[in-house]
Amino acid sequence: MAAADSYFMNRLPKRLTELDIGASGLVNRLRRASTTTKVAVCVSVAGGVLLLRRRRKGKPPAPQPTSYYCHEPPVKSFVTGADSALVRGMSSSGPGARDPETVPELLKRLETNTTKAVAWEENGAWRDLTWADYVSLVRQAARAMIAIGLEPRKGVGIIGFNSLEWVVADLGCVLAGGLAAGIYATNGADAARYVLDHSSAQLCFCDGAAQLEKIRKAAETLPKLKKIIVWGGADADKAARRSDALTWRGFLNNAPEDPAPLLERVDEAEPGHACTLIYTSGTTGTPKAVMISHDNVTWVVASFAAFVGFGKAPGGRERLVSYLPLSHIAAQAIDIYAGLVCTGRDGVQSSTLYFARPDALKGSLKDTLNAVRPTVFFGVPRVWEKFAEALQAVGAKTTGAKKKISTWAKRVALRRYLAGVAGAEPEDLGLVGGALSSVEEVFADLILKKVHAAIGLDKAHFVFTGAAPIATSTLEYFGSLGLIVNECFGMSEVSGPATVTMDSYYKPGWCGVASPGVEIRLEHVQGRDRDGEGEVCFRGRSVMLGYLRDAEKSLEAIDADGWQHSGDVGRFEVLQDGAAPMLKITGRIKELLVTAGGENVAPAPIEDDLKRRLPGVSTAVVIGDRLKFLSVLFTLKQRPNEDTFDDVLVGAAAAVNPEVTTAVAAADDVVWRRTLQAAIDDYNKEKATSSAQRVQKFAILPLDFSQATGELTPTLKLKRAAVVKKYADVLRRLYGDAQSAVWFP
């Protein structure tokens, strides 16, 4: 039976702090301690740390935790209909008490703001719109949608790369009372058809002729789809005219001057109504449609932005770069809503979104970053890995005095980064022992600032990563460059980020403390979870409304008390005296391997450990479900091409044995096999706590994983079942007679 192991960090009368005890015991002790103070029995808005053991001169103090009232129990735990409204988790004090807002209200608030809202490149020059012009364009798009026939609570599909048209279509749909449904640009016609059909889409916006053709094929069996709109220049306009679609300009021309129909829709909007659908990546089956309400997304963005210091840029003028898929909750929260929610409030004088080029992830992102100099930047792990590989390649060519100086600066920065890790012991940093002198510190920072400028991040005051696990070695590499890449954890079902580390409180591999207003608990199941671990559950105003038209899955995800079950297993730990507990994700329930001997093994920690020891490895996949021992499938770092990879080793992979240049050759190379085996041996000796957790065999696969080859989702999450199926022959050779009665498909 599940037992809720709950933690919290709040100031209470008599300075009572309870950690790692049962929920009922904690409640009783709190009642005895105070009859007047309500507290959340969980990680309730820790919001920072009380004390840092060591702080460099000039480093800002960590934010202090504050006591907040717990959330009121929800009237109902979820809804599955788009016509229903639900505002959950309202509190009587603290961040949870913030007044609910709708997207139309936020747009109206900025209708006269003359600061820059969005910018894009056109014919080699940057063009922009003020917030006033941007709001006017969104309203025009909303009026056009209503005129074409968009009904309330019906879907609007959007497929294409990030652009002004994408975000205007999204907000225009929300303003008109529809449900914006982003479709990954890499999705095929069948996947696009599913989203359009499931969301009851009446309109679909497409980026260019290729996406138009994809949607035209999907539309053949979608009688509810009334019109397709295309943007993307002259070629897109020609394609639109050939297919009875509307051009972007033709679409806007449909907007009547009469605002009455739109005002009627705006008046009907409530904070608890769904405004956006986020389709999950489908790692375990058909994508589910996460219903995000106005209050969900506006509240999460406001709370998180204040916590990480959005507005700290000089003059309160923030700059963001849009390049990650806008069908993902992280990109929507940052790109579409950060400026909308924060501009003109809480020290944010302006927030401008700059659109990168469509080939951003194929190389041009660096150019955009150098041109924009963003003040806040979010990158998925693969982006940070690409940055690291490019910088390492440049560093490998550096020689002489320049090499010696840069090596010294990186060594100083890395030791400073490691010394700043939560719970780290004090360490001498200076050139000749003792404390790092101010001269040395300034000199090292000046050198490394040039590296920051080389990737366009020299003006960034907060950089972070999420959406997938990131290797500790990658974080430490950027630490050696004087950049703290913070980690956040969240999910579509909680409208984005729920925890985050800070420059003043971080540890590689840990996800940080609860964002203000978010409650977190661990639900421990005996026999499934290790001591001190459990399923990570969230509660508060960030929790989704439910899955659209899927009561069964909604009931599995959100319990009667309003807790959103993440499916992720984690643990909390207070990493230094007086600090808030920090969350670490240790695996996923559905990914737990049950060996032939019946022992549960979480693959993710093993994979992370091996990748940390093997910088030339791109992916490690631990295999062992219903088998007698664990094995690992490795992919190596290879040169990317248009959609996948060429079998040419790059970066740290190329350095393992310079005579071996391909993964195919590495599979049988003595040096490579010795290198991988040594890392496995070290893991087995240092980390494996039982024989079931020991890795016994491995194989090198010929090609790194990608969405095009079927092993990754559009959000770059691993499809474990697909890997097992695709490489069944490799696994049969590894296990031989040791395979179990239940074998690979």
C-alpha cells in the first residue's frame, strides 16, 4: 500500500522543522506546535535556501523561504470537457493567492505599450512590432478566425517553425475562444491528422508548401476542418492558391472591422477555461491532449519568472530567443507567455522575443544568439551538448601561451563551480594555494567572458535546461567556462516548470527546489521504491484541467485530493545546513526494469553515471527487463546531417582512438571496448548496490538516435520500447542462452 512520504520547509512557531516523517505524524506535531498556522504537509514553496555555507564576494544571497498557506482542496479533481472551467489550488496567502487572469485580460493590459514585443529577420535586417501593434495583430487574427467559422472550444492546429505568424495564430485562437493545438513540424501526416481530429480542429495554420501538402493529405478524412491557412512567402502563397487554402494576408483580410463578435467571446472567457492543448510526446502510446487553462499558464509563468529573477537585466529589459518547438509547453511558457505576463510588472520594463531562423538547430542558432545577446536562455540538453562540442573543437586547435592561459582560467572556474555545489566542502582555489585572490578571479572571468560572447550568452543573467536529463559532464564543462547552467523539472501536466536550481543553490543532476506556490510530495510504494524515494506528485494552480475527452487517463493522473502523479520517481535531500530540500529524479515508474530475479532496477541513474564517465558516448540504454542480467547499448557522438547522423565520430568520440573514425569500426576496436568496459567496471565497483544492478555486457550501435530513425520523440525523449524492438537481434546476441522465456518483440 502506498504511503505518502512528505517533506516541507517552512518557518513555523518555535522554529519547528520536520523532515522525513510520515504525513500523519507531521500533521499531529504541527497541530501541537500551533493552532493558528496552516501549513502544507509537503515541499510547500520552499523557494530557496536559508543559508549558503560559502559565498563569493559580490554573489547575491540565496532567496529565503517563506511560509504560505496550503492550497484549499479542489471541488473536483479534473475535467475532460473543453466547455468546463476549473481553477484549482487557490490559497489565502502567498503566490497561490495571486488573482487569476485570462489571456484576453493580459492582451488588453498591453494594448498601448510601446516597448518592443517581437522581432524577426527579413532580408538580412531585423524588423519588430511594439506590444501595441502586436496586440492589434492578434485581435485582427481572432476576428478573422471567427468570421471564417471558428466556434468556441474548437481546435486550431498550427504546424511550422517558430515565427510571428505562429504566435499570432496561437494567441488569436485563444482570444477567439478556441483551443490552440500545436503540431510538431517533424510529425508526419498521420500524426498531424490525429491532433486535428482529436482537437475537433476547424482551422489549421501551416508554414510553407511542404507543411501544406502534409495537412492537405490529413484533411481528406477531416470533414470538420473548414480552412487551411499558409504563411511563408511567395512560394507558400502560390501553393495556397493552387490548393484552395488561404494565404496569411488573405486570412487577415477576412477580419471584419466590427469588434462585437470578438468582444462577446472575450466576455465569455474565464480563468478556469482551457485555452491551449499540449499533446504529449507519446513515448508509451497515443499522445494525450493536456488541457491548459488561462490560469494554469499565466500563474505558472508569473510565479516562476519572479523566482528566477526575470527583470534583472539592465534597465529591466529582457531579451529572449525563440527556437524550440512551440508545440512544447516549455517553449510556449517562455516564448509566448513570459513577455505577455511580465512586461510592465515587477521590474520588467520590456521583454522582446526574437525569432531564430528555421535552421537554428542545424547551425544558425549561434548567429542569432550573437546578434540578440539574450538575457535569459533555455536550452534542451542536446543544445548545450552541441555548444560544448563546438567550443571543445575550437579549444583543441588552440596552442602556446593562449592555450596555457585558457586552461588555467577553465581550471579556476571549474574548481569555483564545484566549490559552489550545494554541500561541497571548502577548497583552496588560488594559483599557489589559499583563497582565490580578487586579481586572479577578475583575470579568469575576463578570459572566460570572451567564451560566453562567442556563443552569444555574455549578457545572460539566467540560463537553464530541462525537458530531458542532461549529463553531469556537460554541466561541469560549462562550469569550467564560468557558466552555471541551472536545471529545472516539470511536465506538460503542470503547465511547465515546477522546480529549479539557482546560481546560489545548485548541484549537477539535481532539479532544485519547488517553484513558489507549487506543492510536491513523494508517494512511496513498498516493494517498488527504494527507501526515501517515491513517485513525485504535484498540487496547486499549475496542475492541468485534465486530458481532453479521456476520463480514464485523467483519473490515473490526478487523484481525489488534487495531486498530479508524474510517473517519475525521485527523492528529496537537504544538501546543506539550513537549506531547502532539493529534488532529484531517479527514474520513471514505467521504465523500471524488473529482472528475472524480481529486483527493481531504475535504468536512468546507471545511464547517467556511464555517460558521465564516457564523454564520447551520446546515449546509453540499459536493458534488463525480465532478464538475468543488465546490459547496455551505447551510441557514440557522430556528425549530424539534415535529419539523422553520418557515421563519422566527432568531439570526444573521435579522441578515444584517432585511428577509428566510425561507430561501426569502434564496435570491434580493442581501445574502444577497453574504454567502455573500464567505465562499466568502475560503475559496478562504486555504484552498484546489488548483483542485479551490475552491468555485465554491452554493445555499440552503428548510428546515434534521432526522431527520423524512430528512437526519439519530437521532444527528444527516448522510446525504450522502440529501441528494444529495433535492436532485438543485437540483444539476442548479447544474452544468448541467458534470455528469459518472455523475449523481445
